[in-house]
Amino acid sequence: MPRIILHVDMDSFYASVEELRNPGLKGRAIVTCMFSGRSKDSGAVSAANYKARELGIRSGMPIKIAKRLAKGKGVAFLPSDREYYREVSSRIMDILRREADEKREGVRGRLQSMFEQVSVDEAYLDVSRRSEGSWDSAREIAESIKRKIREKENLTCSIGIGPNKLVAKMASRAQKPDGLTLVKDSEVQGFFEKIPAAKLFGVGPQTAKVFEKLGIKTSKDLADYDLKKLEAVFGSKKGRVLQDTARGIDNDPVEEREAQQISRMATLKKDSDNPKDILENIRELARDIDLELKSKGLFYRTVSVITIDTHLQMQTRSRTTIESSSLSKNLDIAKELLEDFLEQNPGRMLRRVGIRVSGFSRKKEKKQRTLGDFPKEIECDKSHLPSKNA
DNA sequence: GCGGAGATGGACC
DNA sequence: CTAACGGGTCCATCTCCGC
């Protein structure tokens, strides 16, 4: 059964939302920033609109560099307000969710959207059924989505359409902003051949460096490369995945995924190796995580402490307990993990610290299970229904 | 050999 | 003149250990 998948990607989302929020900014170059607070312009760029990109400003860039590029050009630098962006995002996701196919989960399961939000500004939609296998009607669905987002939120997005998530993703990237790119099965090979291997989804700076050594430049080079050799260099799993990627092959289903972990990080006001200092920060982060856990009704088994030192080297320490757990317990463990770390790394100054919880479950103690965990017979009382055998 | 636990690295937004 | 640098998530892999 061939699929038709849409990848919807909001255009420079944070910056665009800020532009709407403050009419005085209309038409200007806008950069949203995560200020770390340790010095005036310490931190990184989280988003830059297209006017700002024309100046060479990119997300992930240190704010100081962005400001140098922006010198005298009237660029607006704003602090990121992620809570607000999440609100706007959830309205957009509500629009998108309704455009995806529906499917029944399990035997008598509830209706579920074939929809997958991948980040605050991106989502995949499976529209195979709605479009009845017609690329033209998939294109109409995409156009209608773009129209709705523009009408309701006054924002633009770029949409890629393809036979799987990978192709849809690469397609949405191909034309931005406000783009719509359709790559049907018969066009996948030609479309991928034009893409440099380093630009493929899942290929970052490290992998690109190895490609260079191997003489792999284009996706075609990678697609035609000896699989055994790739697997020898990258490991069997990654080698295989890389070659599939270069060929536009991907069978990953569109489905909503449960969070596997929740973490919070913060930059210290000053580099430090003082447990008291650091623990103070971790305490705040743990409180925040605790709130989110409570609101989601989740329990966890594993706590990790993450440290990033002055050379930006990251290390982690984690511990798994029988069952979670209160905030205070969480903090006790974090404290021990941190103390272990500091003992084992005397003199190492930390720049940032974080805490992470994972290994989630919904059940409280041993017994209480969710409905889905119960065997069928006791799922519900059917005695009021007419008997099958009657 | 297999699983979980723990640590690390790479990638993406 | 150079270096400058957030926060969050997912996944794979390696090692170690008990079974």
C-alpha cells in the first residue's frame, strides 16, 4: 500500500511569531535569542527570519557573532519566549491534526490521527487515505493547510509531500519559505541525486567529515557505495540507514510518540565546582521537571545529572531506582550523582548543568494499571449488549 | 547470548 | 585580533554485569 506523507515546517517560527506579536517589527530583520545570562550577550540564536538570514545570521550561532553581522542594520534581537511559542504551536497542531487520516488503534480501539508532531514547529501527516493515492489531491490538501494556517494564524509554512517521511522532510526543505514541494515515487531517485550527501537528513558534521575521507560527495555516491564498507566504517545499523537515506528509502510510520525522557539544563552564572552552587541550580530544574511530570501523570525510574564543563565537554551520571518518586527523592539522587562526579573530576569547572528523568511509567506502585493493560475479558461490562451467540 | 544499566556520541530543531 | 556558544529530545553503540 503506497503512502502519501506530508511534512509541514513553519517558516522561521520563533521570529515570525515575534513579528506578529509586535507590529512595530513588521518587515524588519528579527533574531530570537536564548540569553544565558552570564554576560550581556552570552547565549545563542534560536531563530532568525529571512531578512536576518540575508545578513548571514543563523540559528545556533553565538549571539555575539550575530550582533557583529547585524551591526548598524537595524536588526531586532529579542529574547525567546518559548512558552508563548508553544501556545501558538498547539493551535497550529490542532489545525494539522484534523487534516491527517484517522485510524483505529487495536481491536476496539479509539480513533487516532495519523499525525506526528516532531518539534514545536514541525509535523508529519499521513494522508494516504484522504488523497486516495492521488498526488494531485495530496497537493490540494497541502494548499488548503497552508491557507488555513495563513488565515487563522497569519503565518507561513513550507510543506513537502512524498511517499515516506524522509522524502517529505527533504522536500519541505527544498523550497523555503512558503514552499510546497511534491516528490512522487517516480521522482525520488532524481530528487535525491541532486542533494549533496552532507545535506541529507541525519548527516551532521561528524558524518560529513567521514564522507569526505571516503570520497563521498553526492547522495548518488553514497547510494552506490559498497554497503559492506559503509557498515565497516559506521557500524551495521548506521551504515544501512545512511545508504537507505541516500536512496530515499524509509518505512518509519507516522505516529504520535510518547516522550522517552524529560530534561532541563541551565547555564551557571559563573563557572563553578562548588556543589552548593550547582545544587542550587539543579534544585530549580528538578522542580520544573516535577511539575511537568505531575501534569502528565508520569513516574520515572532513572535520574541523570548532566554536566558541561568550561571546554563544552558533556558528561552524565545516572542511577536507576526501583520506582519513582518524589521531588525530594529525585533531588537526593541528583545530589549524590553530582557529588560523585565532582569527586571523580577534581578541579573541573562546570559551565552548565542539567537533570534528566527517564524510564517512564504511568502506574502508581505495583497494582494500578491503565485500561489497556487489562486482559480483554474484564475490559468492560458487555452484559447489557445482545449476545453474539443469541 | 541476552537483558538492563550506565556512559558517550551524533544529530536535529 | 581572536573567539565567541542554548536548551531540549531521540537514537545508537559500547561496556559491564548477572543470568
